[in-house]
Amino acid sequence: MRPDTDKVRLWSARARAYDALCRRWQIFAALSDRLIDWLPADLRGTVLDIGAGSGLTSERVLARHPRSDVVLVDPSEAMLEIARVHLADRPARFFAVGLDDIAASDLRAAAAIASASMQFLDLEDAFAALARVLVPGARFAFNLWYHHWEETAALAGMSGWKDVARAACLAAAVPPLADPAAPAPQARTRQELVAASLRNGFELLAEHRDEDRTPVAFGVEFMAMDGDWPLPRERTRERSALLDKMHELGEGRFDLLVSTRFLFRRTLG
């Protein structure tokens, strides 16, 4: 379960833009807080933050559970550099590695949390690694965006930016934008989730689907993390004007973003 070097390179390049996105849009805090809600109220000890990014989830864990410490695991050193600033002087450790490397260490955790990151991991490998890290009875909470879960993958989700991008390009006499080159996301299935968890000693305690009415501007800003979208970064003024037009056209429009969260417990077996 080694990190995909291309994905690590992509998200490292986006690190500062991603951190700004997380801080600007409340949906990221909501995703993290809902998972933290499912951790024990009297939690103390080490909490493993998987795919920790720039540290938002860990910050919120420590705010809610001051007797805990956090271990941030993310293969992008660029992300963790930002997280170190946000978590300066807090009980936090940082590891720019994959989950397998943590599982091979002597680290033991009382809980694990993964907000908007489990789509990057193979479920079988992830549960196997966590079985070596989490103590019996520990909770593991994570979420999946709509397009990464088979039961919500057909939803429109974050699609409103496409219409406003087309309209903005038309208004600016800019050629229509090509669709992103990224491959279609692979949706996780209930069968593979249940099988992977049971084989590795986890039981499902809770599951909940959440719906967030989110401005279309969020989708525009998410796409604009790529510095060459919607126009190459060297065309600074044109790019800025086109993004401004997209925001103008998207004013008052919303997407319904769906995510599903899961809570597992590490069993004694």
C-alpha cells in the first residue's frame, strides 16, 4: 500500500491552495467534526489522523479532546509543513509516510480518523494496517464523498461549476474548457468494505449519510487549485478575470454535496 507518487506530487503542488480551501469553506470543518462526534467523549491517548493534509482535522481533535495527542500521517511533506505551522506547540507528531510504514512501527493508538482521505487507500490494506496500530476497543471513523461510495456515486454532486465555467468562457470568448484529464473515481462497494473490516477484526457500529448545500463557488475554487485552470497561470489577468466571471455567474447557485461516514470498532479478536 505504497502511496501513488503521481498523486502525492499532485497534492503537494496543491498544498497551499488546499489549505486555503479548507479554511475558507465550512464543509471541511463539518466533515471533520461529524467524525469527531463519534469518538468517545472521554477520549485520551493517541489519535491517528490518516491523510491528515494540512492539519485541520487534527486541530479540531485536540480542541475537543485536550487529553489526547495526534499523529498526522500524510505522504506529502508539503502538506505536513503547513500542518506543523498550524499545530505549533501542540501535542502532535508528523510522518510523511504511508499507512504501512506506521503499521510497521511500535505506535499504538486509541482512535483513528480519516476525513476525505480513505478514497486514496485500498480498504483491505488499510484495515489490515490499522489492525496492527489500534488497540482493542479503539474507534475508527472515516467518510467517503458521494462519488467514492457505490450507493451515492450516481448523484450530481459537485457539478454546478461546469455550467458556470462554460457560460464564463462563452462570455469572454474563450474556447470551451476541456474536461479534467483525471480518471473516473473508483467507488467503494459495501461488499468490499464489510469483507475488509471483518477479515481484519473490525465491526461496524454506525453509518450515516450527510447532505451539505454548498455554493457552486466551492466547485470553482476546488478546480482552481490547479494553477493552470481555467487558463495557464502565466495569463494571470485573463485567468483572474475568468474566475471572477465564474463566481459572478455562480452567485446564488448551490450544489448538494453528499458524503457517507462510518464508525468501526477494533474488536478483541
